[in-house]
Amino acid sequence: MSKIKIAVLVSGGGTNLQALIDAEKSGIIKSGSISLVISNNETAYALERAKAADIKTTVITKKACGSQDAFEEKLIEILKGENIDLIVLAGFMSILSVKFTSRFDKRIINVHPSLIPSFCGKGFYGLKVHEAALEKGVKVTGATVHFVNEIPDGGEIILQKAVCVEDGDTPEILQKRVMEEAEWKILPEAVEKVSYKLIKGV
Ligand code: GAR
């Protein structure tokens, strides 16, 4: 069975990328293969993780491109040039315009560290999401994998998993628990689910 080609877009540590790499190795992801990692941050540790797994890497920064438009044009050029079928945003800290998202309808997925529609949208990323959850005093949070459209964190939900907030949690402790118990599990599962559907054409 031929596999679909996956590009993973990253900005930072890349623990979700690592979960995807491990899931491909262990066979949880079997309908797709990670063939490219793109970072918008040249110092992202995620790049080291990709290199260690022998995955091609590219760095594209908004600064070098000069504008969001030129940045997205460059991204599109590279993704099309590599015949990428599915784009996974794994800790990618840049909002993509409708011009970009409409080019890849139902072919971009994102992992977000809360139960959407809570604590999501513009300004909610990384640790800020967990700070907001603790400030609100929610007792349950979690992670969501969703399709990406022009609305930040607004696309169709693919998978979600709940995680308990515990007494004494700091944003860092909560972030780690959400990653371990939810993100690193549902992101690979969602990638396999979407890849399988793309192969079957459903
Ligand atoms: C993850 O928690 C991811 O869900 C979040 O940033 C972290 C990246 O960690 N993404 C967002 O907040 C996007 N809105 P990683 O680089 O170790 O995967």
C-alpha cells in the first residue's frame, strides 16, 4: 500500500513531532510517512529531532521572506514541490491566512493544548493556554486535534482527550500532563485516521 507524504511544521521543542516520529516507527502511523519537517525558527530543537530521524528539514522565516504573504508563498512552493499530501502543525506558532489554508482544504491538521472551544483562538498558544485554564479554575482540560481553516483553532474537530487539573498545578506541570496524557496520543492517532481516509479517497 502506498503511503501519503506528510510535512510537519514546527517552531519549538518538537515533542509532538517526536511523538509522530515514534508512532511511525512503531506502526501506529502506517498510512503516511513524514517526509519533511519545516520550521519557522532556525533554532528550534525540533529540527534536531528530525535530523536524528533522517527526515529532510527546511527553515523558512517570515523575516527572511519579508512578509506573511511571501512566507506563505514560499511554504506553498516547497510543499507542492515535495508533493506533500498532508500538513501537520505540531507546535507551529504562526497563524496561516485563508490564502494558505484554502489551498490545502482538509489537508492541514493542528494540535491545540485545550478542549476547543475553551482557551483557543488568537493569543492562545503554548503555556498561555494552560495559564488561562488555571486562572479560570477549570477542573478538566485536555487537547484537541482539528482541521485548520481560516479561523484560528476553528476548523472541524478530529479527536479530543480530557485531562484532569490537579491541586497545585503550575502552567508547566499542567502543560506536561496534557502533552503526555493527551497530545502525544491523539496527534498520531489523528494523523493515521486522516492519512487512511486520504488513501482510501473518503
Ligand atoms: C504543544 O503543547 C502544542 O499543543 C502547542 O504548543 C506546544 C508545542 O510543543 N501548540 C499551540 O499552542 C498551538 N496553538 P512541542 O514543540 O514540544 O510539540
